[in-house]
Amino acid sequence: MSSHPVRKLVPVVCVMALLVAFAAAGSAGAIGAVNGDCMKVSGKVTMGPVSPGECASPLGMCGRGDVTGHLKGGVFFSATEYLMSADTAATGVVFVTGDAIFNTRCGTLVTKDAITRAISGNGEYAEVITILGGTGCHAGATGRLVAGGSATADGASGSYTGEVCFP
């Protein structure tokens, strides 16, 4: 596996992670006073690569970005696994998992992201983001987001939708 496909994947993975994390963070801020409720969220995300010194990923794949819509703030993604399937040669699709932290005006949101990304063509991606919790107004948050878009070696953009729930 060359570093070129991986480098192209980093912005896409980060964008997806950001979308999910920000969606959860924005909704948490909006519903922080409501106990036991869930809120539907949606918006857009843009991501870019970070310098190697800022990336603690065991794969060297990290990204930082901005989220708009229901979830506003910044996000940082760190890849934990990069997988090629038996069909990657035919499909040009790889799988990436990782962790994201979303920083919002009222706290942080922690997610675990699972991404499917094309390493050829337009760099399309689809992502499922699982909300694990957070701090401040996001303490105890759960939920799931889906995100999708496209990415290049310079960055990624896409949209997210989903639900954020609070205890």
C-alpha cells in the first residue's frame, strides 16, 4: 500500500468524523436542558490535513475541520485502522476507523467513526459516526450520525445528518 492513497484518505476520513461529531455537539448544545430526549441534526463539514507533529495516529492520518448547521465548532480526527478488502483492487474502496473529538461552545463530543472511501475517482466517502459521550453540555450523549461527501489530498467536504440523545 503506497502513502498516496492513504494521504488522499485522511481528509475524507476527517471530514466524515467532523460531520458526525459536530452534528452531535450542536444538537447537544441545543437540547442540553432537555433530559432523555433526542434531537435530529444536520449540517456541513470541511476538513483539511494537519502537520505530522500534530498527529498522534498510529497511521499518521489526522485531520482538522469546521462544522456548520446544528453543530458548530471544530473537530479533530485521528485514524486508528486502515483496511483494504479482497475487493479493493476492483472497487478502489478502503475502510478507515478512528476517533474524533468535537469542540463546541459548551463542551466536547467524543465519537468513534467508521468510514468507507473511494481512493480513486472523486474520492467519495460514506461514514457512520457513533457518539460515545462528551463533557459539559454533551456529558452522557449518545446517538449516531451518517455523513458523506468527497475528498482530495488537500481536504474534504460533505454533509451530515443524524440524531443526538441525552440522558
